[in-house]
Amino acid sequence: MNEQSPIRTETARHIGPEAPAPTRRRSRAGTWLLLLLLLAGGGAAGYRYYLAPKPATETAADGAPVRGKGARGRPGDMAQAVGVATVSAGEIPVVLSGLGTVTPLATVTIQSQISGYLMEIGFREGQTVRRGDFLAQIDPRIYEAQLAQYQGQLARDQALLQNSKLDLARFQRLSLQDSISKQNVDTQAALVKQNEGTVAIDQAQVDQQKLNIAYTRIVSPVEGRVGLRQIDQGNYVTAASTNIVVVTQLHPISVVFTLPEDDVARVMRRLRSGAKLTVTAYDRGDANVLATGTLDTVDNQIDTTTGTVKLRALFDNKDESLFPNQFVNAKLTVDIVRDTPIIPTAAILRGTPGAYVYLLDSDDKVVVRPITVGEADGARSAVTKGLAVGDRVVVDGTDRLRDGAKVRVTEGGKGQPAPPGEPAAPGQPAASGQAAPATDATATTSTPAAGTPPENPSQKRERRRERPAAQP
């Protein structure tokens, strides 16, 4: 081909390096078109899912209203199952709690007051003894021998005293006759005084030995229960240093517990009025009642290191349910508040506004009601402000509630979320084209649980007829 051929010129113009440019322009336009389609689809889906109005309920094949598909995206539109309780008027005790220790009124460590060999044990470990019962016997023979010695000295010195008194009488008669000097009379009188002192010393020694012999027989000073013996028979006992056994008084027994200093004024005011305050002792787990007694006294000062005051309560402890040095939870009933609104403690919630409850109104909706909580007694609490007798508060199912949410009350007071297919809450509109199911007079307060047949017989027959058609 020559250079002036028209075919060569046109071919070079189309297949040269500039030929791919239109292809790039078409690819870029397709990309933008695809992005626009994706954005439009996403916007439509978002509007349909979040902003478009959705039916509140649908109607199942058996005619029972159920929640619509759109309700899954907005849980607040569903009627949540809850349990409620009615505020009632009653009395609630004012109870102050403190950690206490069971303390016997008398704990005696039995020791011998003299030294000697332990000859006999007169008790059985764990035995209950009375005051004056025999416990132990120390060898008394050495003290009996010393008693005989001191009694002999006493008799001798008494004889010397008697002789000196006779001599003094003679000297006094001779002195009246001027037959003896005054000095001899005074000397004899001093000798009589000296002999009298010697006799008194001898008598004291005799009494001391008699007392030692009495100490050789050891008896219980109090009524109580003996523990484990701490020395065996045959051992040598040293005076005031060897423990034999410990006797603990159990009837009655006391509990020493502490209360904060802020409660002292209330307790003292009740004691000054002459009231007998009841104290209940619970076990360490605060679950079981061990004994019930009365408050005996309050300590005379507050412990500055802990800011608490000690109190002592007395218990009869006839069944020995309280054991010495046992840790207990003491609950002192100071007063009783009467005619006050009472609600379950489980209904009280706490948050930014303070203590509040979910109050059920007449439209089966809940509203947040701030309250002022008074005295509490375990599962019950008194309300001083915010509620009236007859109000209904939510006690179960408050996890996902909000102000103004619709609820349905379940039987037994225990509300659980209903599964899909359950009847809608009372007052909720049915789906278009379907009639709402008939309900009885109790439908506004309770709904049958899942799996139980409805109360309306016509609905039951209708469901049986339409059940085969609903199967695939």
C-alpha cells in the first residue's frame, strides 16, 4: 500500500493509542450508576425498616391477633408482660441491725487456791452443775497436820496467858498494901498483853489452816456447764496458776452487739419511756431465728475508733440455741410504724431521679413515679411520699420498661415476655381486615399463658377447623 491510501489513514485513526479512551469513559459512568442504585436501594430499605408506618398487629389463621413483623425493629411498641403488686396499708417495724457476740453472764475458770496433789475429779466433761456442786479434791493431809500443830501452840500460849493474868492480880493486891513496887505491877501488866497477842496469833494460824482444809474441796461457784478438764487426777496443782476446768453460765445468756452512734438517741428515748425493746438473734447467714430476748442495757460511752456503742440483750436460752462466743446478727425492734403504704422492696428502683417505681395506670401503661422510701423490713418497704393505697406498681419485668410503655399483667404476678403468636395486649388494635378476639371481663388484667387454651369456645372451634388448611 502507498502512503496516500484512504484505508490506511482511517485504520490508523481508529486503532491507534487513543482508541481505548471511549472505553474508560463508559466504565466510569457504569460505576457511578451502580453506586447511585446502591444508595437508592439502601435509602428505600432504611425508610421502610425505620420510618415507614407499620401495623401494630397481624391476625393469625385462627383469628388471634399477633405482633406484626415491624414490631421486631421497635421493641418499645410491644406490650411487655409484667407482674404487679397493689399498694396496701399496714404496719412495719423499725428494726436496727448490728453484729453481735453471744457473751455468758458468768464464765469462771476453776483454779485451786492452795498447792497439792489432785486426788479426785468430781465432774463429767460437758455436765451441767449447780452452785455448790463438788468439782475436785486436793490432798488435805499436810494442812490437817499443820492445823494440829497450831492448835497445840494455841493451847500452850493460852495457859501462859492465864498464869500471867493471875500474877498480875497478886501484884495489884500487894501494891495496895505497899508491899511491892509500882514498876513490878506495870511489868506484869505488859506481860499479860504480850501473852494475849501470842494467843491471837495462834488463833489466826489455826483459822488459816482450817480455811486451807476447806479449800482442798473445790465446788462450783455458779450454775452452768463445765467444759473439758485441763488437768488429770494425780497431778500436782499449784495455787492460783493451774486451771482445772471452766464453768460457763448458759441460763440466762446475753448477746453484746453494736449500733451506730446515730441510733443511740432513738434507743435511749425509748428506754427512758419505759418500753421493753425486743431483740431477735439470727444466725451468721441472717436466715434463721435463733432466739428472742429483750434489751437489758446500753453502754455508758461511744467507742471513738468505730463510732459505735455496745448494747447487751438478755435471752432465756432454755433450749441452748445460743452458744458462748457465737457470732450472731442482732435485730433490735425500736418502734412500729402503723397505717403506712407498703410495697414489695423488689418494686423499688434507683437511678438519676433517686428512688422510683413503675406505676400502672388505667390504660395499661406504666409511668415513672419518684417516691420517698421509709422504713424497710426485708421484702417490704414503707413509702412516705409518692404512692397511695390501691396503686399498682410493677414488681417483675422492669428490665426493658420505659415511661409510657404498654404492658400486660400476667397471672401470678410473674411477667415474662410473650413469644411470637401470643395474643396482643388488651387495648392494642387488631390488624386491618380482622376482628379483634372476644374477651371476658378479666381480659384487662390478665392474659392466658402460652400453651393454655383460650377461654372463648368459638375461637377454639374456629382454630380446629382452620388448622388443616394452615399446614403446608
